[in-house]
Amino acid sequence: MLMLDARTLAAQLRQPHGEAALAVGESMNRSNAALNQAAIALLAVTTQERGLEIGPGNAAFAPLLLQADGSKYLGIELSSAMVEAGNQGLASAGLADRATLRPGDAHALPVANASIDAALAVNTLYFWPDLAPVLTEIARVLRRGGRLCLAFGDATFMRSLPFSEDFQLHELDAVELALRVAGFSVCGWRAHRETAAGNDGQRRDKHFHLLLAQRR
Ligand SMILES: C[S@@+](CC[C@H](N)C(=O)[O-])C[C@H]1O[C@@H](n2cnc3c(N)ncnc32)[C@H](O)[C@@H]1O
């Protein structure tokens, strides 16, 4: 369990850094595993598709995204510690030829126009004060008909977390509207609920939304 005060934990979740970074990465993987599995199942990457994950931490769930033959994975991550750890993990798993993490920011993705078939962002919306520029940037890199899956905590649930004070919380209908304005059609929604420990080690009832959208 991470022994960090609420403010330090929040800063680490925003961008894992320093001595705690690797432990934070492992904690996020434990805490967010079921949500990531649900989001990856909804995104359903198929044969030969090129997937993009934004804010993947150490990319522990990349192998799940790479189950379809010939699929490729690119993770764009703000934290250099996560990029390094993630690329080591992908190499150890024998996936370095199909998957890589690059340093970068969701607001200016180092990715070519219309080059991505399927994009994923789990638990990263809280660090985007304004959704519009990021969703427009994701729309730029997705091909027409490409999918985006966003997974994020229900705003009421998130407000109950002691470490979410500085997080930007987004209501479900506001995210849907922002997706439409940025050039997506919303084509799927799931609720994800589980009772499990969070990054602060406290067990609680969790409530998330998963939205699937298609680039128009
Ligand atoms: C709370 S963690 C979630 C990690 C992982 N997606 C999961 O579900 O366990 C948020 C991650 O997004 C990254 N991040 C935050 N803002 C970002 C941005 N603007 N661009 C790219 N990555 C970002 C952070 O460095 C961190 O690794």
C-alpha cells in the first residue's frame, strides 16, 4: 500500500515521479485493473489495428490490447519514469516489436494524422482541465470511423475520494457533449462498479463510466 498523504498521492497520480514513481505505477495497476480490462474489452482492437493509449502509466495492460493478430500499440505518457518502466516491461514480455511507449502530452500528441484505429484513455480525464483541445487532438490522430474509449470516475464518486481535490471532475453528459463537438459519435456506454481498494489502500464502492465513441 502507498503511504502518501492525499496531496502527494494526487500529484503522483497526475504524473508519477521521483522515488515513489515505480510503486505508484504498481499501485495504479492493482487499483485500476478491472476498469482497464472492461475498457479494453469495449474498445475491441481487431487484427492489424493500431492502438493508442493516452496516459497508460507503465502500460501493464498493453498485452490485453495486443491480443488480435498483427495489432500494434503506442502509449503516450507524460511521466518519463512510466515511459522507462513501461518500455522495460514490454521488452521483457517480448512485445517490443509491436508496442512502445513514448513521452508526450495528450494536448500535442506526437502521432501522425489519421494513423490510429483505436484509442484508449483510462483515469486520465481528471488531468485535462478542458476536454475540448484533447478530444480534438485525439480526433486528429484517429482515422475516420476509428474508436475512442474513455473510462473515468463518476463525478459524485470521485468527489468522495480524499485525494481528488485538485482533479478536474467531468459529468457524464458533459463528456458526451464534448465528444460530439470534437467530431465523435457516441456509440456505447457502460457503468463499471466494483468494491475494491483504491490507491490510498481504502476499500470502497467504486463507480466509473466507460464511453465508446467513433470518429465521424
Ligand atoms: C491516474 S494515472 C492512470 C494510469 C492508467 N491509465 C491506469 O488506468 O492505471 C494517470 C496517468 O496519465 C498520465 N498523464 C496525465 N496527464 C497526461 C497528459 N496530459 N498526457 C499524457 N499522459 C498524462 C500520468 O502521468 C499518469 O501515468
